[in-house]
Amino acid sequence: MARTRLTAEREGELYDAVLDMLREGGYDGLTMDAIASRTRSSKATLYRQWGSKPELVVRALRHNKPVSVGDIDTGTLRGDFRALVERTDDCRLERDSALMRGLAQAVHENPDLHQALREQLIAPELTGLDGMLRRAVDRGEIPAETAALRYVPHMLVGAFVARELIEGRSPDRAFLSDYIDAVVLPALGAA
């Protein structure tokens, strides 16, 4: 696909607009026509640059991620989890939680979106998380045979989903820190 030259600033503006529109109307309400109108772009430019709505949405999500799990290595597993939580703020967590809720249904109905999310966002984060956990095993913080190792991604995603369902509140940094200390680390048998 031929990409046009956009400045980093202009590309960031487009990504911010896409995410704002997702929060406002959900994935189904987001159209390339609406994006073009809001961002004062041509629809042809959007398709030439990103190819499809799922690709544009995933690129916007990836561009606006505050931190990648693979970039964190504090020397301890608890420190790595703390750094992950501390690299974002509560306002962003609330906005991102709303965004993820809106996309959760859409991935079930749109296989292209699901595939793009898995390839460009989920798989790299799982690779980073696996590396983080492997380092903890190598340092002796977690027994290698711990059954809960394979469920860490599920536990972390569960924290976001469950808080909203059970308490009607988005997760914040304090909740996530407590959750990691009370649930994730003990499940792993962390030293």
C-alpha cells in the first residue's frame, strides 16, 4: 500500500480523532466518511494511508499506548508490574477502559478488527509479558512450574472487566496495584 507523507503531528491528530470518535459512538458508528469529515481529510487518503477501518483503529490504539510491556525491566517482577501501572494516569485508564469496552463487542462481529488487534497490539504485548515473566523465573522469583503463569494475561484483563462489572467503576492505579499485590503475585507464588 502506498503511504502518503503525513507529519507526525498530523498523524497524531488523526489518531486522536479516531479514538475520540470510537469513545463517542463505538466501532460500528465509526465510518471512514465520518473520520474524513472530522479530520478534514479525504477518504481516499485514509484508505491509501491505512487500507481499512480496522487497520486505522488499531494503529490509533497502538500510537496512543502509554507504555509497552516489553520496554519494562526494573529487575524484579513486582517492580515491573508497578512500573507498568505507574506509567499511565487514572484519567487515561478510565478513557482506555471505556474504549476497550466499546471494542470488546466489535471484535466478535468483525474478524478483520480482531485479527488486526491480535497481530499489532495483543501479540506484541503477550511477547513482552512472557519476557517479563521469564526473567522473573530466571531470577528465582517464580517457580518455573507455576500453573498460574499461563493465566497472567487473563488475570490482568480480568481486572479491567471485573471492576466495571462488579463495582461500576473503571480501574485506577490504586486498584490495579492492589490487585497485582493481592491476586497476581500470590497466584504466581512470587517470592
